[in-house]
Amino acid sequence: MFFESDLGYPSDRPESFLKSSRVSVYRPANTLDVRLYPSKHIQLDRNNTVDIELDTGWNNLQSTEIRVRAATGGLRLRTSEAKCLHESIGFSRPPEGGTFCFGSIPAETTVRIRFPYTLEQESPNISLRIEVSYETEHGSYIFSKTPSVQTSLALGVNVQDVFKHSALFSRFTVSTASSSPLRLFKSELLGSTMFESSFGLPPSDHVMVFPRQPASLLYKIKRKAGVKNGSKTSKTMYLKLHYSVLSDEIAALIEKSLLEALSDTPLRPLSRLVISSLLPLARNDLTGAELERAALLGFVPTSFLDRVEYEKLFRGLGKDTAGVDIARSLASLLRAWQAANPTLSLQSNEPAEPSSILIPVDVPSVTIIHTADIRLQPSPTISAVSMPDSVTPTYSTHQLLPATLHLKWTRIWDTVTPVSAQTDLEFSYELLAPQDTWLLGGRRKGHFVIPAPASDDERDMSSTVNTEAEIPVLLIPLREGWLPYPSVEIREVQSTDSGARSGPGPGANSSHEEVHCETDMRNIGETVRVIADRTQITLSLDASGAAGGPLVLDVERREVEGRILVA
């Protein structure tokens, strides 16, 4: 057989002339085959693993030797740590030098080998060169294959922490790392020796994660009571996600449907050729919009295969015993399958074993957590304006509002510094607000000292009634509207020794360790409703007022009974 690329070649070509320069080699069904799979269970703080699956087909193997070599630059296979996942079949001798040896393996048996690997640099795909030498009752044979598999992560996770006095709220944002949506079946935050977690009411069904619509998971983390902080105390938690990628589900669904269509036909030996030819189209030709539509509708159309020229794709298979072109018969069968299956349902295609990923989560160590709370105090001389159906406190402009700034603290989130090394800390606070919103009076600035804990007991690590601050302040609203509460800024006061230099240089004092503190403002999101202290305003439509606006001619104030404002 030969191929001639010259355009002037005569048209009376012999029977052995090749019509295409591309040659495809495939394995018929029920013959020995080797497949490569990425591990469905990943733990980020450990080496990734890969699975090699040996399918014996109709062969009764008397002895088998599998040699594995890396075909990707920077790939190192740790085959000495390989494990055979079959219940009754194991290695005949320990793995050594990338070689796995087995004894007798019966026909129609699948054996899976799993071993870890490392990469010098990130690569989305890895390739292995696999060579199988096996003996049967008919003789000795050698099978060679170089499969490739995708190893990049299918999802990404970002975390945002919000510290409270006795709890930490961690928000995990799960996003897909490709154009394909993914289904999130279950999530759990595994606790450690020091910390435990809790979750709200889980969803009744899976959560669909789209490329432009990630999923958010909120966990409440608390420190376990009675657990002391030590160097050997486990503090790392693990976020475990059970998921499946929609494009992989679609590929598995198409493969299952095609195998069923070919199972009872004379073309069944070509099933591996059909699967290896059409599955890449299902993975590569489906656009992100089509995948999102399939995720929303619950089914995937097979119309994307309309543009496939089956006769040209499978050209060269020859003729069957009846003299019919096999490529044409296969094309007719595939078009009949597509007409019978215009859509494939994804609703009942729940994976038997979804993929999982285990992500280590380190709780940040914070030296101290401050909690600031501004509380408006009732006064016998000044009261809120009575507004029907109003939950928010309502006052009038320029009304004097006595309040109390409550400050408390805790050191339970300091998991790095030993209790014996903790010292007294001095902080300064300042009450801040926009100048056109609030006029602040009272002790809006000051200092306070937090004593070192006497022991690692949680009661000594947090403030008590005697060590919490109650600071009186005065708030005066300057304009009407829904005004947010003033903010509180707390900073550490770094004290320097009198004999140490404060400027840069070799004699500067560098013994002070940086203190990481967080402030929890309890009034974030809360507002005070302020209304104008007037009932009637007379305006002039002439634009002669300030900045060309209307001119105020007369203002009628509210009536005052004693010193209490009434609406």
C-alpha cells in the first residue's frame, strides 16, 4: 500500500492505493487494553495520583509485566508507592523501577493501579508511556500505548474570614476553573483538634456552579473548649467538596448511549474506535453557552454531531462479508442513533462516585479581636420622634443623642504566641464620622490597656465586665436621612524604651513584634433615621438662592412641649 501526493497521478489507481495520508490504529472490542485516568479524589497537601486500568478482555493472562515511563517533561513517577486496587489480585513482587508484575489474571477482568507523581512545573496534561508484556496459552505478546490525561484542577476556592468575639465566619467561594459548569453535591469543613465548624441547613439538591456565577459556602468556626494551644496541637481544618464536571458527565453519557446502540450489532468490535473518535468532539466542540444551556435545561442535544462526516471519518475500514462498505454501515447506524436520541437527559445521570477534593484550611492567627458597639442611651429629657410603623430609631436634626461606646476584646484567636510570651498591650481608639453627617462630642479619643492573660484558660483569654470599657459619647445628627453609625478605629500604641533609638539604623529598637488585630464593628449595616425639625417651609421659585437654587423665605419649626419633641 502506498500514498502519492502528486496531483498529476493517473486516475486509474490500484486497489492498494491509500486515499488518505492519515492512518488510525484501533483496538477491537474485548481485546486487551490499557487506560489512564486521573484520580477522582484529590488532597492538595499531598501528591496527586494517577490510575492505570488494565482490561484483559478475552485473554486469560498467565503472567503480566507492565512498564511505565514518563512522557512529559518534569514528570516524576513514584511507582514504588503504587497500590493495586483489586480485591483478590495483587502484585507478584513489589513494584520497582516503574515495573508492575502480576501472576495469572482471568479474562474479562479489570485491574487498577494507583501511584503518586510530582511535576517540576504546572502542566494541564501529563502523558505516560505504557508497555504491557503478557503471556497467554497462545503465546507471548507486547502491547504499547502512550495515553494522555488532564490533571488541572476543575475548580477554585477563595476564602474570606470575618472574626467575631467567640466565632469565626469563613465564606468559601467555589468557582469553576473551565468553561464547563460543575455540580456541587456536598460540602463539609472537617474540624481539627483545636477548632470545630458548623453549617446551616444544607440544600435539598445539588448546587450548579457556573463560570460567571460561583457558589458561596458560609461556615461558623469556633475554638473547642478545654483544648490548650501547643506546638503539637492540630489546627489545620479541611474543606471537602464532592462535585462532578458537567462536560465529563456529558462525555460519559454519550459513551454509555453509544455502547448500548452498538452492543447488539455486527459493528460492536468497532465500539472503541467510535468512542475514541466522537468523545473528543463532545469535549471540544460544545461551547460554554451550550454547556450552560444543558445545565439549566437538564438535557444535552446531540445536534452538535450533525457536522461530522462519518463516511470520511471512518474511511478505510473495508467491506464486510456481504460486500457492504463498513464505513457507510457505521455512518447509517450513528445517524439512526442520533435520530432516536435527539437529546440525552442529565437528570437521572447522577455519578455513582463523584469526584472530591480535600483543601487544607489554616485558621489565621490574630493577636487580638476588638468588638466595638455604639449604644444609644435613653434620656428623660430627650426622646425619639414617634414614627408609625418604624423599627429604626428616629430622631430630628441637631438633637443631642447620648450614647455609650462599648469595647471588649479576646485573645482566643492567637494560635501562634504562647501564653507565657504574651504581654500587656496598649491601644488607642478614635470615633470617626463624616463632617456633614455627625457632630461628635465626649471622649471620642482615648487609650486603654489590655492585660496579659494569666493562663491559657478561655476565661482569662477574653475580657470580663471589669476589663471592658464603657465610654460615654455624644452624637448630634447634622442632616436628615438614614444615617449610618459612626465608625471606630483602634490602633496599637507602640511604646519605645527611653534608651533605644526610634529612627532607622543599627541602634534602632527592633524587639517589638508586630501585633495583628481585627475590629468587629457591631453597628455595621445599622442606621439611624433623622428627620428635619420643621413642619412647613416657604420657598421662592426664583433661582436666587445659594448655588442658584430656590430661596428659602420662611421656616416653621415643630412645636415643643417642655423639652420633648413630638411629631
